[in-house]
Amino acid sequence: MKALRNYLDKIKPNFEEGGKLHWLHSTYDAFETFLFVPNITSRSGVHIHDARDSKRTMIIVVIALIPALLVGMYNVGLQHYMAIGQQASIWDMFLFGLLAMLPQLVVSYVVGLGIEFAIAQARKEEVAEGFLVSGILIPMILPVDTPLWMIAVATAFSVIFAKEVFGGTGYNVFNVALITRAFLFFSYPSKMSGDQVWVRTSDTFGVGGGNVVDSYSGATPLGQLATSEAANFSEFTFQGITGQSLSISDMFFGFIPGSMGEVSTFAIILGAILLIATGVGSWKTMLSVFLGGAVAIVITNLFAQNALMDMPMHYHFLLGGFAFGAVFMATDPVTSSRTEKGKWIYGFFIGLLAVAIRVFNPGYPEGMMLAILFMNAFAPLIDFYVVDANIKRRLKRVATAKTANE
Amino acid sequence: MANRIKIKKGLQIPLLGESELTARGTVTSEFVRICPEDYPGVAPKLAVKVDDTVKAGSPLFYEKKHPEMVFVSPVSGVVTEIERGERRRILNIVVKADGTEEYIDFGKKSVASLSPEEVKKAILEAGLWFAIRQRPYDIVAVPNKQPRDIFVTGFDSSPLAPSYDFILEGQEADLQAGLDALAKLTAGNVYLSISSKTTNPALRQAKNAVITEFDGPHPAGNVGVQVNHLKPVNRGEVVWTLNALNVAMIGRVFNKGVADLTRTVALTGSEIKEKGYYNMLIGTELSSIFEGNVTEGISLRYISGNPLTGRKIEKNGVLRAYDAQVTVIPEGDDVHEAFGWASFSPKRYSAGGTYLQLKKKYRLDARMLGGPRAIIVSNEYDKVFPMDIFPEQLIKSTLAFNIEKMEQLGIYEVAPEDFALCEFVDTSKLELQRIIRTGLDMLRKEME
């Protein structure tokens, strides 16, 4: 490490003001602070600082996402080999998923971070770490067959128009990863929904070639239910891609078709435990999303008119992006309510709306994305009322103090 | 039995280097430096020239708008230098002590027989008025304004803080005289807050004051927190705040008849070898107590005050006006720590859950440990801010200098020190105390 440090010290002057590589200063700084804790000491105010910084915070979220990422990769392979009717080992399946996933991850990071580095340089600021999380979230919430160029376009759009025009990390109103998904959803609906996009049936870099079996159908469980003719839920069974019936454990561990990161509730729970234990994600938001969802589900179950309205609570929570959204999207501190009371309200309505959109608008079987984006817009309003209560209390105090003096 | 208020929010940073309760004698220095910058809200006008001879208690400078508010020399001697900075701002007034300790005699007075005006005059002319601060704005109190109440904190809860119990031993009569004097200056109450651990009977059984016991982590000892819990400041109201050490200093002027600016100072910090309590005058050069008494071979940060709110000083710096503590910690600018974001090092301390919490005392240095960012993490400040105020929203409105919002969110109730812990835990490494200080100064300019 010492040699590296010496090397960094040697090349540092090139990036300082007046150096010939000054236009890369933010980039240099990002790499230097990635390698070494900056040894800048405090100039005003407190002389000691907490060891937690923005990098630590973001890295915890990335670690929390890794179980879902790994299970997701495995599941991409599993669904693929099931679709082509071939036997494959766990490692083959994982490798297939890795190869399918890696290009998407690379594209998302290269495009997103590239823009972030350039803008940080233009603003003469340090590179904020926010995109480290967004960059991994983006491929995790997209169908596996999303073309790479679409990911590039959508990522660029969302980083520039959802984040940087608002001032960068910390100032954005909407969740960057969800804007990417929403952009693709409304621009290329055929690539983002239906029953052709959730399972990769073709080979990846020559790995896993084969022909799709006859009984294949790539619809997600929620998609199946949305298009089902069944009058109530008991007449309906969820099917896997080759027509086999899906068990609760398949849904819990994530062996179903769907966006890569969202399928495994088990892996998401592991991530949630880490986020809550470290205090990086708010348990209040997570819990209230499920509470809001539960209330909506109880109501729709009571007045059930079709199989979707009749779907029991545990299926709602296990399927689609509900758990993933609650744990990793709703808890984004920047776009969520920032007051503690506000978080309860914010989360509750996300859950409520997600279920409502799912059940009442079968055109969009996945309501979580829209529910979170919708509540992102309302979060400042919720905070406004929470803070306003404090302001009113203060004004009332003035009034009582005045009457007491008179 | 005193009322008891439990403070739940806050943080006791487990810092290495607490001072042991041992008196280590008196420290003097040839030159004494007084820094007008120490006194917030004061525009200094010089009362002396270079080569003037002064006694202990002679005015060195006064407040521009309130000439009766004087700031006096702690020693007798000769003014040798007036150090100025940018735009001729006065940095230091240097007095060379002649070693005779000749005090101006203001005359002993019994507080009970004095009128409020006489009490005020006695404190002002002895140059001790600076001990009284006011909210709003957290400045040296404006003498001609009537305070609604006066709040005195009887303990310091900040990291490595000096023990008021220990310092006030033997100053019981002065403390009581000070409280009696303050009681004359307000139509309201004098509130004295003590800790649940306070033992000194002069604090516990003080007369002429409403005593409340506070229990909980730092910032329970901050007077602003105590005001917020006892009787918050409303728009248009003025309260005065002090700490018990300064109350005793005010009491001394009545009991002894001289302006005695002696402080008992705790020498603390992980890099100090022999910790303990020293008596010295405000403005005394500290190099003699550092010499041979600090860790060698690494770069050090010397602080007059505690590590959260103190001022950075040089090794030959002086004891600043409001401090009863001097701290030395590692500077840290010679440390290159690799991959800090992935570190599990037991040397790193965090109040949150992103690092392992060990039951030990930490040796923290002055590094920022991260770059400045926009405010990202929520509910971080709230956890260490035990006031009925939304700190993040108040900071944002202060940055935007939206006066109406600042007022609504409680700017009149706060001082920079109340945000010290927020600044410590801040993931975004923002200079919150500076933001609030600047905001208060600008607001005052706007309102007056």
C-alpha cells in the first residue's frame, strides 16, 4: 500500500490547479479517496468526526444487495435451462446468469458513473457515491432480456434529468433507478412487460444454447393472474415456465420468472437485516410499506370480485417487486420522507398504492414502481405537514406567552 | 427535591484522555493575550495603545455600541502589541505581565444591599459582563435589555469535560454570591441545572435559583437544551445564559472586589501524559504545560476547549475566554488509511451501526474521515439533538437564509454548540456550527 501511496503522491500535482490533467481532478480525487481515507483535518467546528461517511453508507447498501444479486443470477440460469429443457449444474446456471447480468451491470455503471464524473468535474465537486447503489439497482429491476443500448439510454436520461438537473445526489426528487425503469416501461412497453422478456431463452456469449421446450410460457406469476379468467383465487394455480405448479418455497427463495433482483424474498430479507442492523435503511419505512399493503389486501380480499382481488396476503408480499421495493427503493433517504413521522405515512401509502395498482389496473401488474415514484412526489408534502405541526406549536407558545404577560 | 428531566437523545463519545481529579498548581506566562474574537457579537474598540501600562482590571477594549461593556486585562503590566489581521481586525492584545499582580480595587460589596442597577454596573466595570450570553443569537448579552429569565448550567457533559464539582470546591460562597447577583438582574427566575451526578452542595443546595436535575448523555449539559426543556425562548424574548464557573467568577467580584479572571482548567486528551487541573488566567500561554507532556513524533492538534466546540490553537496558544478545558488530540494529517470504507478496524469509532461498537475508549484524531456531500442520510441529526426542533430543516432554511422559516423552526432558541454533535455524526461532513453561527450573525444584522 505504501508504494501505491507514494505513486499517488507523485502523480497528484498533475491533477491540481494548473496541472496538465486538472480536467480529471474529480476523477483522480474519486480514486484517491476510494483507496485512502482523505487526511484532510477539520478547519472549523468539531475537531473529531464520526468514522461513517457517504462511502461507508453506500457500500453497506451495495453489500445488502449482494444476496439478491447472487440468487438472481442463479435464477436467470435456472429459468434458462428449464426453458430449453436441459440439465445443468448449479455452477452452469450461475455462470449463465453472471454472463447475462454482467454486461448490463457494466453498461449501467459506465454510463451512469461517466456522467457523474464529468458533471462533478464541471461543478468542481467531489464525485458523490449515490450512483454506486443506483448502478447496481438498475439491472436488478429490469427484465433480463432488456437490450443493452436501452439500458444505456435510460440510465443516461435518468442520471441527467432525474438527478443532476436537480443538483446531484441528495437533491433528486425521484429515485434514480426507478426513473430508469419507468423510462423504459413507457418508452418500450413491449420490452418491459408481457411474457417474452423475463426469461432468457437464447444463449449468452455462446453459453447455454438450445431450443425452447414446447410447454414453455415465460409469464411471471403476477402476469398470469392478471390475465387469468378465474373467478376467484382458489380456482387458480401459479405455473412455472414449463407448466409445473409453483410452490410457496419457490416464490420465497426466488425460483420464478421475474426481474433479477426482485425474485428472491429470502435474499431480500437478508439484505433488510443488514440495512436495519446498521441503521442505513429505515425499519419504519419498510414496516409501514408492509402495513399499508396489508390494509389494502384485507380490503380487496373482503370485496373480492376476481382472482386478483382475492389473492391472499402472502402471495402479494412474495411476488413481484413488493419486498424489493419496500427494502431497497422506499428506504432511499433522499427521495423518501425525511421526518420520522413522515416515514410512517410515506411507507404506508406506498404499500397501499402498490396493491391498489396491482389489483385494479391489470395493465400494470407491477404496481410497486409506480407507487414509490408517486409517493416520492408526495414525500416533501408529507414532511411539510409534519414540520408544520412543530411550527404551529411554536407559534402557539408565543401566543400563550403573550397573554400571560398581559 | 429538584425537578428531574430525563434526556434520551444524545451521544456520549467514548473518548480517551479524561483528566484525573488532581490539582496540579498554577500556570503563569510572561505574555498574556486577549482575543476579541472570542466574544461573539462584540465589535471591539481599543481602550489602550501599545506601551500603555495597565493593572489587572484595566479596560483593554470595549464594545462599540455599549461602551460600558469593557473587557479588562487579567494581569498588571504593559501592552506590548496589538496584532491585527485582515481589514485591521484585532486578533490579539498582548500584555507583558510585570509580575506584581496589581489589581484595580472595585471594593467588596454585599449583593443583598445593592440595587439591580448597581449589580449590573459592578459586573460591567469589572469587565466580567462577557460571562453572560444571551439567546437569541448566542452573543454576549446586550446589557440594556431585560432578560425574561436567566439560565445557568451547573455541569458540562461534553467529551472529556472538566468536573464542575471539582473546580467549584472552595468557591461555594462565590457561586452563591453570583447567583444572588443574577437574581437581581431579571424579573423572572434564575434556573440552575445540575446533573444527576452532581455532588457539590453549593450546586445542589443553591439558594435564589430554581434547581432542575438533568439526566442523560451529552448535550444534556448544554444550556440551550436545558432552556428548551424548561422554558423555551419565543420570538421577541431574551434570555441570558451562563455556566456555573462564570457565575462563581461574577460572585468573586462582589466577595473580593477585584476582577479575578483565574480559571481552573482541565488538561485533557489522549496525547497528554500527565492530565489534571491547573489554575491560570484567561489569556495565559499554554506552551509550558505542553512542554514534555505530549506524545512526541506525530503531528498534534491543540484545542482550547473541548473537541466538539473548542478552538484550534497553536502550541504556544493561549487559554481562550470561555474555556475551562484544554485538549490535545492527534492531528491525523500524517495518517494514510487504506480502504476506510471497507474497514473493520477497532480504531474507528462511529455512533451508528456501520462499524462494530466496542466497549472501549477511542483515540480519535482531527481528520474529517470523508468528503463533503449534500445532506443524504435522514434522521441522523435528530438522534443527537434533544430539543423540540427539526435540526435538518433548520439548517437548510439557514443555508437558504429564509428568515421566516428560520424563525418558525426555532432559530432563536439555538446556539452553534447545540449542533456540535450533529456535526460530529454527520455523514455528509458539513460545517454545521459554522453554518448556524453565520446564520445567527446575518439574522442579527437583519433584525437590528
